[in-house]
Amino acid sequence: MIIAIIPARGGSKRIPRKNIKLFCGKPIIAWSIEAAQISGCFDSILVSTDDQEIASIARQFGADVPFERPAALSDDYAGTTAVIRHAVQWHTENRGEISIACCLYPTAPFVTADDLKRGRNVLLDSDAEYAFAVTSYGSPIQRAMRINADNRLQMFDPSHFNRRTQELEIAYHDAGLFYWGKKDAWLQEKLIFSEIAAAIVMPRLRVQDIDTSEDWERAEMIFNVMRGSAWAVAPV
């Protein structure tokens, strides 16, 4: 059995009610639920939440909310891995064994069914224990700078100053979209950002952290521009 788990607590501070705020015409969590449904990857799509309004909206769009997330896993310090571990364990004890689970964030409207399929296939076709979405940094991290207490600039590594951009290794960061994982990896809370994980490289155009009102407005503008055209699928 393969399940999706959408972690959606109710206590967002910077964007109140973020997980169900309207994004381009529907609650933002609905885009994640629909992508999971269209993918055909999942025997069940679970939403883990402590919030009854989120639970109600998730059910309206066809997700299953079979339990209320414990308060200990619903504060500002609860880690995603622990939340997914709880859901995997609950499902194993109450619904039956699973083989793999995908953590899909509720604020990921740019994720497509094909992205989810690609992640599943990478995990199943390799010996990796996780497979998750990453994207490349827009500028070489080797030439990063800091601003010191005197408002002066300092390179983290001045040895890279005279190196051409094309000579520098491409660096990637977590795209904050989805994380496929094998059951035991979730239950043991193994470190995701490590060599046991395989990469699903996403185009930067479809990666947008949504943590502030400005982020939200930018994401809606990009989404509306792209909605009428084919999604970009090649990594950049």
C-alpha cells in the first residue's frame, strides 16, 4: 500500500490560516490533494491536522482525515519527520501495512501529478530510502558573501573570487514540495538530507517558498501566468 500524507496544522503565524487560504480560486491545500488524486500513485490520501476547519475542507476535496494530530506534534517546534512518522505508525496499526509514503506539503500548488509519479519511480527503481524535490540555487553558493557588523562585505571563501561561474559546482536546496520515503525510513526518522536520499530536480520557476504575504502574491502571479501554458518540466 502506498499513501500520501499532507501535514497541515492550523497554527500558521506569518500567514494566518495559510493551509486553507484561497490560492487562485480554491483553498491552497486543494491543489496538493488534487495533484495526488490525479497522479494515481496512492491508495489513500491522508491529511494530518489538529484543526477541524482544515479537516472539513480536506474532506470536501476528497482527502481522508482519519485522526486528529496530537497536540505534541502541532506546535511551532514539531518537525515534519515526526509528524509523518506518527501518520505512518497510525496507518500501520489501524489500516494496514504500507510500503512507501509521500509527504506532500499543503502549500505546494506548483506540484503536478507527473512530479509525484517521477518521485515514486525514482524511489522504487533505486536503493534510496527517500526521494525528494530539490532545485538549483540561482547563483553560485561558492561566491556567497556576508555583511559584517561594520556593514562591510566579506566573501565566505575568497579563493573563488576569480573563478568563472561555469567552473563552479552546481548546488541544490530543498524545494519544500514533496518527500517520498520508505516505511522504515519514516518510522526510524532517518535523516532526509543525506546520501540515503535521491534527488528529483525541479525547475526553479516552480519552486516558491510561501512564508509571507509577498511570497503568496508572487506565487499567485507566477501560477496564473503558467496555468494557461504547459508546465516546465526540465531542470534549470
